[in-house]
Amino acid sequence: TGNDDHLAVVFSVYGALQYWLLDVSKDKFISQGMLPISPGSTLSWLGFTWNLNNLATFDSKGVLRMLVSKDFSWIPILNAKKHCKGRKDTVWPIYTTSENLMCHICKGGKNFPQTLPRPIPQALPICVPILGLASSESE
């Protein structure tokens, strides 16, 4: 996935997911390492937050994580399953902002939303820990 001058690549090394975050305009690595996902899950979505430009992932267990650029650590910012009513409901992510995950909740174990009638996206509030985003001037 890409955004402005940033490109994120995810690949598997002996079954473990790795990521590269690159600045293509400067031809350099910004960050690289293991891509954390919930045990027993798969990567469902990878993208950049709409207004923060942070890399984010969403796994099949419903956990949204964001890469914090201060120390390049991954922090969980939402457990979307808590917003599902049915045990088999799944979440189809569309995009994230600094405040919400915009998504569709798919009922009854469906893996993708229906197309007719056109589904209305839902906003699930995310919680970004303030301490994880503290700037160096506050230390």
C-alpha cells in the first residue's frame, strides 16, 4: 500500500509476516521488522491513517494496530469484535482516521459486505494512547 511518498510492503519469511516501510522519494527505509498480528489470525487489511499518515493493520481477529513513528512500535488501537453483536460477525475495514475505523460490519460470518442495498459505513471509535504519541518536547 502507498500514501504520498511512503510505500509499505508485507511479506512472509518462514511463515512470519515482515514489513518494510519505505520513503520512495528519498530511496530509503523508514522502518522494517516483524508485523504483529493476533495469534491464529491472518492479515486482513493494510493502509495508512487518513490524517496522521501512520501505517495501520487490521487482522482477522478484529484488532487494528498502528505503527507509531516516534519509536516505530506497533500499538493496538481497537478491538473491533467488541462492536459486533453476533458471534460470527466480521468487520470489513475501509479506512482509518485519527479518531475512527470506517468499516462495514458483516453479519453472520460473511467475509465481505453485501453490495445491494448499498451498505452504509460505520465509524468505530479508536483509542490512541496519548503516551505512545508523546513528542520529545513533552519528555
